[in-house]
Amino acid sequence: MSTAVRLEAFLEMMSAERGASDNTLAAYRRDLEDAAAFLGGRLVEAGSDDIRAFLDDVARRGFAPTSQARKLSSLRQFFRFLYAEGLRTDDPTGTVDAPRKERALPRTMREDAVARLIARAETEKREAGEGPSYLAACRLHALTETLYATGLRVSELVSLRRAAVMRDAAFLTVTGKGNKERIVPVLPAARAAVENYLKLCPYALAKDDPLFVGGRGKRLNQRQVRDMMINLRRRLGLPESATPHALRHSFATHLLEDGTDIRIIQVLLGHAKLNNTAFYTKVATRTVRTVTSPLDKLGLFKPEEISPDG
């Protein structure tokens, strides 16, 4: 069987039946021609050991695990096509494990960078004067303080309802992934910033209305919050890694560095599995100590009562 002929037939099928884009088809072609060249044109007849040898060669050439995984995916699609067409009676990629992808470390900010970001937001509030500009500055200050003080995801932040701060001003009621609700303590500075924003908000927000709204009283979306942060960090000359989600990562990392029990951080972040929280130990820059959390003083959590599965 001619590999070149089978490759063209495969690409035609992916285009006509699967609607693959030009970029996707080009990637398939590169990956499969690369494999065919390594195997001396014997790609159609390749066995599992041949596929593994090719992937080993790809790794030796310095391709990242994500690129290695993509090449294996291209091969799997190709051999499934051959099987469906009756040109193969087996799939040699079926017993080949995908390259292990290294999980990227969370992007965090130094405590001094976070302090500068929040201080800048507060300064702009003082300099804004009166009117809509002042309200926008107060809202930005409240958003920035809240993100770092609570470790919320941006999606959770914009989904907060007015009722989230009605039960007790010291806490936020957050609905996270899987519709799971959790109670998160809020530091006094963030609490004051939110209360100040609410006093100035010209819209009568009912308990089921969004907490943070835009100029027409509509819920802010994630893109708007990210754009606000982009503009703020640029005015400070901070790197692109200073994102709203970086504040969540920084919240967790700084608590861990200060000795907060990792199971408490798990609850605060809304992680279902402790392994997700434990990943922050890889980015902590100071000695991580196994001691009780400063948050214990609030009487909120007892580590021994929190199950590892959250």
C-alpha cells in the first residue's frame, strides 16, 4: 500500500466528512509525513513498536510533551481511518501510551506586586473625583481587593449575587464548580471596599441581582474584569502574568507560605481534591510550615474535621 495515496485519502475524508480546518489538515500532514519519513515510507504497515520508536525519536529531537501527544493523536486518527476502510485489521496505536504532559506551574505574584496593584487601585479611587469615574474606580478597587482576599475564580466573582454579602458582612457565599456552595471569609480591607462600592452604586440591587454591575446595571462579565486588570497592571508596568487568576494563585501560595494548613486552603479555593491544592507547594518560595492557620482565629475551620476529598 502506498503511504502517500492513503494519506491523501485520509486528509480528504477529514476535510469532507469531519470538516477539519486547513490548519488542522496541515498539522495532520506534517505529523504523518514525519512518521512516514522516520519509518522509511512504511507507515501504513507500522506496528506498535514502530510507533513507540517514532515517538521516542520525536522526544529526542526536543519536541514538547504536548507536541508528542499531538503526533500520536494524528497517528491514531490515521490508523482508525485505515481500519474503517478495511485496510488494516488492527490499530497499532491502541497499546501506545500518550506522553505524559507536565502540568504548568501556577502563575503567582509576589506580595509586593499584589500590594502595588491594590494600592494603585485605591489611589485611582482617591484621584477620580466625583461621578461615574469615581464609581468605576471604587468598583475596580473592590474587585481587586476581593479577588486577592478570597481567592475566587473570576467566574465566581462575576456570579456573586447581592445576597452573597447579606448574611454576614465578614463572609461571602460563593457558588463554585459543580454548583457547590461554600462560605469564604473576607478580610476587613476588602469588606470595606465592597461596602463603599455598594453605597455609591446608583442601582437598587435586589438580593438576587449581581453584586458587581456595569454602567447600565448589568452583570459584569469575565472579559470586562480581565480588561480592567490589564489596564491597571499596564499603568504599573507589571508583567502580563499579573492577571485576575494570578491573584487566586497568589492568595493560595501566600497563605501556604504563611503556614496555613493546606486542607483549609483546599476548602477556601473550592477544590474537590487535595492534590489540586498541594500543587501550590511547588511554587511556594518561602519555607512551608505545617502549623495552624491564622484563619483558625476566626473559628471557621478545624483541619482535622476536613476530609482529604473536600
